Amino acid sequence: MKTVGISIKRGNERATELALELIDWLKSQGKAVRIDADMQDICGENCTPMQDMPSAVDLMLVLGGDGSLLNAGRHFIGSETPILGINLGRLGFLTEAPVDDMFQAVATVLDGGGEVVRHFSLRAEGWRDGTLLASGNAMNDVVLQRNRHPRMIEFEMRVGGHFVFRVRADGLVLATPAGSTAYALSAGGPIVHPGLDAITVAPVCPHILSNRPIVLPASESISLRLTDVPAPAAMNLDGQMVHEILEGDEIRVCKDGGISLVYLPGRNYYKVLRNKLHWTGRAEENKA
């Protein structure tokens, strides 16, 4: 890995300071550095637009929380370039490398010691009367939501062209395994191991309590059509890209390209869950 890209949480003074330290350290290791062009105050002649990063770097470093990684990661969908998240946020399911060991973590990955895990994304399209209104990708989740109006919305879901249900609710979360520990979990959805090729469907505050979360094969195409809305609703991608949708509009969602995240050696997914979700209890010691 000869060229390293850096992106940070916007407007975070600590992230900026750490990025400057990391840039100096990488250069001392003989690495070329490319810096997110949005960081104009520090990138100088090394500025690179995020959309060009996947072809310009061998490793992408993101300093921030999961939101920062999601923001950078959408530019790497379909790319094999690995991303290492250095956690400056709270939970940090995606950005696991501890900031206190930042240099050691980066050195380990640069030496080939990291574990690359491939996560798939979701492609979402908003349609109205046969016309494509908006489209985009999500690493975590695609959310149909009631937006700013307090009343519930009504919509129907079809999977592979087959009618599944019609429901009144605050919305619906369609999540990847990586996103199953985010909004979908808050909506009562299951935790899905990242090794599974599946999409979680979790209604948000459904009017009929028998509408429960389900898990679908990721190969399925999903359609959501608004049948009754008191005001414009919204299609939300990873909580960062929002598109307004109206009654009669349709959201089509399917599996799309992958993103490569790199983790430190010895990572144990179940230990991550225990630590991040504060599960209690210890394993019983084996008794000889």
C-alpha cells in the first residue's frame, strides 16, 4: 500500500488535529497521502475529490464515527479499495479501530495484517408515474418515513412482485447486515451476522402490532408503494440523503455493489456485540 487517503468528520477540531498528525506520520513512513478535497484548509496540493479516491488510493482512512464512514463509503461502492475507520464517535460498529492506538492500527493494516470484510450495499430508486425521481445507495439502510408530518403513512410492500402486506406506520427500515445494528435494531429488527446475504425488513411503529420484522434473501427485489399519506413522505438513505415522495410513488430497492472494510487482526464479532450493546454475563469456566 503506497498511497493512503484521509477523510475526517466535518467541523471536528480534534479530528483535524489527529489528521494532521497522521499525515506527518504517513509521510515519515514513505507513503503518499491524498486528502479529502472538502478539507481545503489542510489538504493543500494533496486535495482529491472523494469520488476520485477509490482509484487514487490503496487504503482509505476515515477519522470519525459511523456516520463519517457511511458518508465516505458510498463513494467506494463497487471498489475493492479497503476502508479503515478510526473511531471518534460513540458506538462505532463500523469504525472499530481505537483512536488511542491509531498509529499502531494503521501500521498493522499497511503491513497487510488487517482482515478485509466485504459488505454489500442497497440500491434505492424513487419512481412516479414511470419516471425515475431519485436514486442512490446505502451501506446501512433505506428508510421510508413519514417525514415532518405527525400522522402515520400507509404503504404496501411487494417482494419479487408478490404482495406481502399493506400497513399504516411511521415508516419502514430496509437494512443490510451491517445496518442491522443501527436504526433497524431500534425498530425491533434482529441483529444479522455480516456473513449472511440478507435484508432486514423492520416496520417503524406499525398500527397493527402483528406486523413484525422479517428477513429476506438479499437476491430479492423489494417494492414499497405509498397508498395514503397526509403530507409528503421521504426516502432516507443512511440518514444522510433524503428525497421527498408523494402518494402513489414507489420505492424500489435491491442489492448492489460491495464495500471493503478492514478490521484489526483477532476481531471477534460476538465480542463486538457484547461490548457495544453492553450485554451482561460471562462465559462459564470449563471445569476439569
